[in-house]
Amino acid sequence: MSKTFFQRQSCRLCGGNDLKNVLPLTPTALCDAFVSPENINQEQEIYPLDLFMCSDCGYVHLPYVVNPEIIYRDYIYSTTSSLGLSEHFQSYSEEVMHRINPSKGALVVDIGSNDGTLLKFFKKRGMRILGVEPANEIARKATTSGIETLPDFFSSELADKIVKDFGPTTIVTVNNLFANIDDLEGFTKAICKLLTPEGVFVVESSYLGDMMQNMVFDFIYHEHLSYFLIKPLIGFFRRFNMELIDVEHVPTKGGSLRYYFQLKGGPRYILPSVAKMIAHEDSLGLDRPETFKAFSDKIDSRKSQLMNKLGELNSQKKTIAGYGGSATTTTLIHHFGLGKMMDYIVDDNPAKQGTFSPGYHIPVFPSGLLYKRKPDYVLILAWRYAKPIMKKHRAFLEQGGHFIVPLPELEVI
């Protein structure tokens, strides 16, 4: 086995060993490992990508753990590069302040704070703030912009240092990161060290129920080790004397949940939203392997429809470009076998332009190239953003171009 990753043999949440492969997917390169021109001839490592379910607690996860130093130290993703996320984090801060009602000047710590977008909004509301972000350059830029950020991985030792230097924390936020942690036990113990007795731990993470209902299977990639449901999480946090007091449905990442945890016996009641979401999970059968078999069949059906369409266009000598160099597109390209179906990819993120896609090394250009090369069809790989992409490039349609939206249902526009 490669020294760059290992396969976990036990459940992260309960420690059980009865793990079943419920969703096999095509192995891929790391989702954001876009390649510079000077490294184009270097072979990239490909990692397995299958979801397993714990038969004991129902937790669904990716057991293949890539060394986080490889993924995060030179991370290029920034919050502001995703459409609508800044607005989302503004409303997020408002909602958390409303629900928790902390004292002015209380400390908010955001772990995996990226460029500090969320903390900026807490700071405007009179809170003391601190970010934790292992990507050195992103952390440096955030600190320079006025959002103090520690350039390190969160750990028990770092939690001790934060309490010593900044005091205990009233609000700890972890957004789209808790699912990326392999050692959830150690991470959660460290969280408990930070919190005041009345403190709240807020987790926002992609929700497995929405991922399946909305066909967002391409959100499965190596950064995302966990695909959470409420019941397994409640059992896990109970081990740390913590309780889920509220849960909120949010639209980001194809459907996410925002969880509010407190130390057991804290000042807040458990709200009806928790029981309501548990009942929703039970109704969907999300703890049953056969539910995943049906999901896999739907994915295969969408793949067949798209490949048949692209094969038909290729036989007609039509030119095809892709749109979107996001992390999700790596899974989509590999699992659907799209690597040789497109001449190039366009993307609006300058950090991706002039690079080559992970694994298949498809060249990535600015989206303005569509008007110079005039491809017959543009396959929107970042399909969750199809509407704003097509709105932005209405002129492409008016000039006779076509857009293909692969999911959740195949559309040609």
C-alpha cells in the first residue's frame, strides 16, 4: 500500500469492525490536485474511493485516509471563490448570534477558518475572534487582513494554547471540515477543552440524506471522510458528555445540516428540530445498505445517459468543452469516464487557469475562451451552479452554443 494513505479498518464513531462497502466509486486523483505546466509529465497517484457503512451504528464513511499534509499545507481553495458562500456566512453568523445570544466580546474560534470570511462577520458584531487554518499562505493572508489566524492543525495541544493565550471559548465553529477529520475522537476531546460551561459547538457539514436525494454523489472525494447522519453523531457525542440541542437545514454543498452541541447539562433545551430530523432519516431508510444500492443504480443510469449523448456528439464531430474546475468535478470526470470526452475545461477561478485537471490532465482556461474557440457544446461539470453559469454566458447560447447539464437529470440547453 502507498505510504501516502492507509485504509481504516474500524468505525470512526463507535469503533466497530463490521464495515460494509455500500457505494463503490472509481478511484481518482486528489480532487484539487491541479497540475502546473512544469509538472505535467509527473504521474499522479490515484486513490480508491468507496463508501462503507458501519453495521453497528450506521455511520457512513470513506476509509481511505490520505496524509493531510499532502492535501492541506498548500491548499488553494478559498471561501470567496465559491459562488454565494460569503453571503451564506453572513447569514450564518446572524443565525448563530440569534440562537446563542452570546455576551458582547465573547470569544469565537473558527477551526478550518480558511480566509476568515465567517469570522469577519462575527467581528463586525462585536465578538473577539480567532481562526485556525493549516494552509500557511491562506492563514498569513487572513491575519494580514485583520482576522488573526493560527497557521496550524487543530489539536489538544493547540486547544491548551488557545485557552492559555485567549481564554475559554463561547462559540466554536467548524464548517465543512468536521467530515474531513480522521481522528474525530481526539478532535472532539480538544473541542471540549475550549468550551466554556455554557459554550456551544456549531458544526456545518454536508448531509448524507440530501446528498442522496439531490444526486450530489460528486461531493464524495478524499477530503471528505465522513458522510453524516444525526443518529450516529448523537451516539458519538454522548461519549464526550455532549448533547445535540438543535439542528438546522441549510442549502450549501448540495444540502447541509448545521448542528448545535453543548456540554451535557448546559443552559439550553434540546429543541424539537432534533427529533424531527431523526424521523426524516428513518423514513428514508438511510441506515440500510439496500438504500445505497438504489442510489448506485441511479448514478449508473445518469452515467449511461450522459455517455450515450456525448458519444453521439463525438460521432457527429461536435466540439465539447467542460465548465468548472471545482473539487467535485474530479469525482464526476473519473467516475463517469469523461476524461477523453472534452478538449479542455474553463473555470472562473484564476488559481485554476493555466493548470491541468487532476488525473486526466485536461487543460484549464478562463471562461472567456468559449467566445474565441466557440465549442459546439459546453458540459457544465459544476452542475450545481448551472443556472448562474448559463446566466453569465447567455451570449454563448445566443451565438448558437449549447450547454449540457449532467445532473440531477440530463438536460441539453
